[in-house]
Amino acid sequence: MLRAVTLDYWDTIYAANSVADRLSRLERRSSAMRDLVRSLGRELSDEEWPGLYQLAGQEAKRLWREEHRGYTAADRIAWALTHLGLSCEATDARFQAVVQAVDDALLDNPPALLPGAAEGIARLRAAGFRLAIVSDTGFPSGTAQTTVLE
């Protein structure tokens, strides 16, 4: 007898690709990352930044597909810095400001619930099923995504 149901976070409960939300989050992340790179003595041109962001995303996907592991914002930021020939300790306040900006971008521009998600979850709960959400967190932290769930 079925007693529990697991749900995926992205594209099951929340829309992962709302263009407006995604662009707002990207703008916030971009600004923070470019500030960090500038503080390390290098400028990222408007043409250079999108390519770097895309490459960092490809590396995150590679980690997921080939090494079967997730990644954190700190992993992605560190990879981008290394790719640029720069370094900054993850404990550095400037680095932490970028990690925080990733979470703040999600919290300030949360994804929309998919149509019927709230109602479906409520019905499962009312029927007595134990519920769990299973997800790789993606770029923002699990803490930020838990806040969105609340």
C-alpha cells in the first residue's frame, strides 16, 4: 500500500524557467559576480560575462552527469574564478557576498508554483500520505529553497 509520495522541486512544484524571474535572478547574480571579479583586479566585459556564466553552467551539468554529484553556488563561483585565472578564498567576504546574492536573487524573485501544485499537495496530505521533496538545489542553496517552500 502506498504510504508516501516524493515530489521534485523544479518543474513539478515550481516553474524553473519563468523568463522574467530567471532574468531578474541572473541580473542579480551577474552584478555580484562582476563586482567580485572587479575587486580581484579584472573587468568582465558585457560580451565576456554571458559566455563565462554559460561555461560555469556547463561545468555544473558535467559534475551532475559525469561525477553524479551536485554543486553549490560556491563551487560554480570558484570554477568561474579559476577559469579566469583568479582566486579568492571561499571564506573571503567578497566571495561570500556573491554566494549570498545567489540566494537573495531567488528569495527576492521566487519561482511561481505550477498550476495545481498547491492543490495537489494539499489533497495528497489530506489523504494521509507522507510527503517529501527531492531535489538537487541547483545554484541557490537548499536553505534559500526551503525558505521559498515555507
